[in-house]
Amino acid sequence: MTDTTQQSMNQFAEIWKNNLAICEKMFDAALNSAKRVQDVRFHAAREAMVQNLHYAKALLDAKDLHALISLNTTFAQPGMERVIEDYRKLYQAIAEAQQEMMQIAGATMQDLKAKAPEGFARPAIGTGGGDVTVAAVNAFINACNAAYGNAMSVTKGLVEGVGAPDAKPAGRSRTAKA
């Protein structure tokens, strides 16, 4: 085996080793994010169950029709506030997960842009078909950049689709279209 071939193989091995480390970071981030989201959902479900038990007990303890009717207003406002707070927490957990993943992806892409072209161009110069290797690597880098751009736009679309936690819902227009 020639020195340039060995050098190229070592570079590919290093790239795969780095890819595994990146995958491990992404997996850990995804797992931690899923745990945060699940914790928010579990807490919300537990609070809803406790609130419903209190409501059922109050219904059973109601002495007359007026007391029964007043229970709806007594439990409705705190219940809605709890739901809004739970959605805010869920939105925050998802936004943190998205931010963490984008930081990992951004750092990875910057590292790839900085190191890959230089690393592949040097050993390929002295080998037969080196231009093909460089072109293939450049095509791979361009594809990664495109995939990163697509992932960013999809994530941005998802975040915009969920909306900010304190954003007011858009109302329907009451004007008739002719």
C-alpha cells in the first residue's frame, strides 16, 4: 500500500470516527429532549388527574343546583391557566431541543466546511483519479450543506407552525369575498 493510500484510508477512518461522535451527540441530545418533553407531559397529566379528582369530589359534595353550577366557573379558570402553562412548558422544551440540535448540526457543518476540502485535496493530488475523489467529496459537502439548509427550513417551519406560547390565534376575517 502506498503512503497516499494509507493516508487517505486514515482520513476516511478519522471522518467515520468523527461521524460516530456526532451521531452520539445527536442521539444524546434527542434522548434528553424526549425525556424533557415526556416529563412535561407526565406532569401535566398528573396535575389534570389531581384536578379532576378534586372536581369530582366537589361535584359529589354539592348541596344544591346553584352550588353545582358555580363549580364550573370555580374550576374552569384555574384549569385553563394550567393548560396554558403546560403548553408553554412543552413549547419551551421543544424549542430547547431544536436549539440544541441546531447547535450540534451547525458546529458539525462548520467543522466539515473547514476541514474536509483541505484534508481530501492534499492526498488526492499525487494519486491517479484524485480529481474524481475531490469532486466526489465536494459533491458530498454540497449535499450536506443542502440537507442542513433543508433541515433548518423544516425546523423553522415547525417552530413557526407551533407558534409562540403567548401568541394570539389569528381570527377569521368577517369580510365576505365577492
